[in-house]
Amino acid sequence: MQALIFDCDGVLVDTERDGHRVAFNQAFAKAGFDFEWDVETYGELLLIAGGKERMSHYFDSEGWPDSAAGDKDAFLAEMHKTKTAIFAELIASGQLALRPGVLRLVDEAIAANVRLGVCTTSNPKSIDAVLDLMGPKRKSRFEFVLAGDIVTRKKPDPEIYELAKAKLNLPTHECIVVEDSRNGLLAAIGAGLPCFITTSTYTVDEDFSEAVGVAPELGDPPNRTVSLVDLGSLAASTAN
């Protein structure tokens, strides 16, 4: 295997319920809104990729705040900017940690000189804060981070993984994607890339039948672990 590509939210850190949801609610409160997204509501909104897109969908259904009357796009951008700053503070404060097995697998990839990348719909500042949790040496080994609005169509569209393929310029069976959601899985396989799933809080019951493998986490000893060799074998099995 020559390349390992991670999604961020739910894969590197289980961020959705206790990270992004909390940050959105704090941003809403800061703006003076009298509503918040509970765990169930946010789970439903996760079917829509992208924070600004989730807010737009919610406000289309529940009604837009008066402060959005002039320019909805500007309103969404400002709200998302506030939310992203709050999320970065949550990460930096240590309230959210890397999932089990992430550092181990990254270290295995570095030792094997496997290329590393990230493909996520998260804001670049959010993923930057998550990668900081790995330490500067590991972070510096990530060859690319494709994040936020770098694409016009977000997951499950394969556009972001098509960009990754172009950067890597490798046979697809020499690469593997690690995702946690069906949207991410569909984006990866839509680009012809094999995809391994580590389920997260909100995705444990989703359909992952097209994945090359599924596990509750990458794992650290003494628990069962998913190794770089395991992922390489799964990727190689997809070669024509």
C-alpha cells in the first residue's frame, strides 16, 4: 500500500455529537437564538454534508432568523466562522481526543513511508486543530489536507476523492480510505477507492455493505487492532 487517506470527523476524533453539535449550539446562543440542536436533531442533519449546508437546510424547514434577511450566504458564513472558532477551542482545550488506534496507525504508515492525506468537508481551521493533536512531527507528514469548500459538491459526491486521486497519481488498489459514514463511503467508492469503515456515534447503524471492511475502531492493544498490513491486504484485494 502506498497511500492512506483519512476522513476527519468521526474517524480521527468522534467529533459530531460532543464537538460540532456543541459548537453550533454555542454559536446559536452567542447570536441570541432561542433554539439548539439536540442529539437526535443533529443526527438527522448529519445526512447533509457541510456545516453551512446543514444550517441552510434547518432554517429552510424551521424558518430563517431575522438577522439573515439581508444576505443569507453572508449570514451562514459568519455563523459558521463563529462555530469553527468555538470548535477549535474545544479541541485545543483537550475536551475531545483522538480515537483509539489513530496515532498507532499513523506511526505505522510513517514507518512504512506510506503517503498520508485527509479528505473532509470540515472547515480547514477545524481539521488543523485536530491534526495538532497528533503533534508537529506527525502532522508534517500529511502530504495533503483537502477540506471545507475546496470542492463544489460535497460527500457523497466523489469530487474530493477524485482530487486526492489526482494528487497521489497511484493505482487505486495501492490506496485506501478510512471513513465512518455512508456518505463518506459512497464518495470514496464513487472515485474508485477502496474504503474501510470505523463506525462512530452517529453511524453505527448505517449500511456499509460496499466497504472492504468495518470495525468499531482502529484500536490499540490489548484490544483488537486494525493494522496497516490489514488495510493494505484489503486494498490489494480490490485490484482487477
